Amino acid sequence: MVVIAGPTAVGKTKVSIILAQMMQGEIISADSMLIYRNMDIGTAKPSYEERENIPHHLIDILDPSQQFSVAQYQKMTLNIINEIHARNRLPIIVGGTGLYINSIIYPMNFTTAGFNPELRSNLLKDIEKYGSEYLFDRLKNIDPIKAEAINPNDTKRIVRALEVFQLTGKPMSVYSQDNYKNEPTFQLAIVGLNMERSILYQRIDQRVDEMFDEGLVEEVYTLKKLGCNVDMQSMQGLGYKQVLEYLEGRMSLSDTINLVKQNTRRYAKRQLTWFRRDKRIYWINTDDFSTAEVLAETIASYAKGIFTLKQEGYSI
């Protein structure tokens, strides 16, 4: 299996499609926002034309009102991988949601802490009273590693991390750290894409401008008319929450655009922090390649070399 990871806007989508054509592959999304239907612009979802010739999985599988967990992602993806292997094709996991990726490439055991309705209710009341930033600061104090991997506006995951700590006495990140000690389940070639920070930030700013030009406000307005609100998991995604606040008159359009850019740059930084903890990732600087085709050829060559060594019994 090949995994292509990295921060948002680094170019994962384009190169993965070319790679899938080269290696008889099928793409499995590891993006927590691409699962939602009718959320295309703000998620930078691959177009139907891009998906036409290469099978893509776990895109447009849920309505925005539905909840989705990492455990559900793990179960569905493992089944899809088996189906792809049965077709003698190569699974290629592509995305920037680190926990989704780790749930597949390591034998992860999710915490069995369960949940306490009273505790969760109290945490949600704290959010209503003090705001998500208040609970996020609390999480940073008790579990800074987990806080690095969570969007400060993602109230669902913030509450869950605090809940696990209070129920078990252990930071939630402990459960994830233990998984890095385990060997990957698959013959695995995992590649991380990155680029010079200033260039990445320029690409992020440009992408956000394009999203608003293409109709992000109209997309969110339509979702709002369908009943979507800021409390839904889907509406915690970058851009969506901020545009909802704009539509409710809480900030100007220019301030909204600038805030989306700022939050997206911060998210990219957190993604890189997450992936750099995994020393098995082979990092590639995309700035060093003239075209996505040349980059895809390099990834294909690296992956084939990894598979050959593993088949011959060498440890990578």
C-alpha cells in the first residue's frame, strides 16, 4: 500500500491521480471533510472529471448532518483495501487527516474509555458559557500533543479528549503514541509531501481566494438553508464555520477571508507537526520537481523499491 500524506494545498490530489494511473491503483481518501456530500468548494474536493478514470473511495458518503468517527473510517477503509487487493490493484491512501491514516497503517486500538453523559454534558455547557477556546486551552495544558492535532474550533474532538483524560487519568495522546511502536500492518510505502513554508502559505492564500471566487459563500448559504449549523461536525471544517458566522452578520467578508487563510495556515503547521512524529515517512520536497508527472514517477520508483525490499525480507 502507498500512502501520500502532507499539509493542505501541497498538491497531494493531482500527483496521487497520476500515480494511480502509473501503478494500477485506486485512491482512498484520508480527509475528514471529503466524506460529506454537497461540500465541494470549501473542501477542495477532486472534481468529477478528476475522479472519472481512477476509482476514488470515501468521498461523498455522508450527508453533512451525519456524524463520523475514526473507528468507522478504520472499519470501512480496511474493507475497501481488501476489495482493492482482490482486484489485484494497489490501494493508495491520500490525505492530511493524520489520525485517519494512522488508524490504517498501524494496528491501532482506540481507547475503551467509553463516555460519561453527565461529564460530556458539563463540558458542552462549558463551551456554551466560555467558548471552545477556553476548553482548548485546558486541553493544551493536560495534553499538548493531542491539542497540536486538533483544530481549536473542533469542539467534538476537544470534548472527547478532555473526557478521556478525566475518565482514565491519561492524556488521549498516550493511546496514539503507543501505536508508533507497532509495525505497520501492510507492506507500506508512505510518502510525505512538503514545500518551502512561504510558498506553501502563498498557495494556501491563493486557494482560499479561489474558493470564495468559486462560490464558497453560496455553498455555505445553501447548506444553511438545508439546516446545517455550527454545532454539526461537518460545519467545523475550515471555511465553513467562518462563513456561517459571516452569514449571521458577525464579521465582514474581508475579515472572514483573512480568518480562513490564517486558520488554514495554522492547520497546515499542525499537520506537519503530526506527520513528522512518524520517522517512517519518506519526505519529498515538491519544489524540487518541474511537474507533477516527474514527482509521481519518483514516488512510484520509491514505492517499488520498498515493496521489493520487504518481499525479500529486509526491514525498512
